Amino acid sequence: MSAHDRVVAAVEPAVTGSGLVLEQLELARAGARTVVRVVVDLPDDAVGSVSSDQLAAVSRAVGAAMDTVDDALGSQPYVLEVGSPGVSRPLTERRHWSRARTRLVATTVAGAATTGRVVVVDDEGVELDVDGQRLRAAWAELGTGRVQVEFSRPGADEADDELGDEGDDEGDELDDATDEDEV
């Protein structure tokens, strides 16, 4: 089993035990150290973004899990970075699209470039509001989406209140929302 696989095997239960999903785990060399980057996200159909309290808790849990796999990284020290994906994350899974509800996204539908606001996400696909018209896209015909940064979203305050969003996550890039520990 590779070092990456051993670290994932140790870290994933810590992440899921914290009520989150392991989105990505990367091991990268940085001089004499290894950087362990762990990206966590909310589970399917959750609305909003990972809070700083959730990040702190999962960071502690991942740190404890890393103590059990020291041999996977050899005797080299490592830096642990735990963060959540930001607005630049591509929308590739249903849970990504669910959290993008009310957001303006650029995607392809049946091969055609489309920009619209995510209105509905369900088992069959996504419904977008494209210039006041509803466009239904089945999962099979929907391409990767990208949230478009809007400095002033129409109705953002009302939509965020309805969805229980605790704030705008446009600045939640991994580097901004990272809890770093050096070991």
C-alpha cells in the first residue's frame, strides 16, 4: 500500500467521524518536509460551507489520525493543512451543485456553453435559470460547472437567509480557510 493510500485510510474515518466528506488528500514535498493537504467538504445535500469551528474540529481529528501513520511518511517532518474548497472548485458532483443553489454558474448543457443560476438540484439533474427561462439539464448532459463570482448577487440576502447560509463563501479559497499545523 502506498504512503498516500495509508494516509487516506487513516484520515478518512477521522473526517467522516466529524460529519464531513474527504474531498481530496495530497502529499507534496516541500524541502525537507512533506505537506499533507486535506480538503474536506459538507456531505450530500448540505447547504452552506464548512464553518471555521468545523475546520478546527476536523483538523484536530486528522492530526490525531496522522499520529497513527507516522511510518507512512518516513522519519521526515510534515506540515498538515486542512481546508475546505473555495468558490473556484469545479462543480463535478451532486453535492457541489447542491451547495451552488442560488449561485450563477457557467457550464455546458448537451455540449453548449451555458451560464445560469442554479435553481433546483435533484436525482434527475439540475435546473438553471438562464435569462429568466428555466433550463432543465439531466446529469448525463451536464458538464463541469464553475461558480461565477458576483460582487452583488440579486436577492442574495434573502436567498442566504432561506438556505441558512452563515455568510458568503466567495473568499473561502483553500489557502484562506486552512488550519495549518507543523509537526
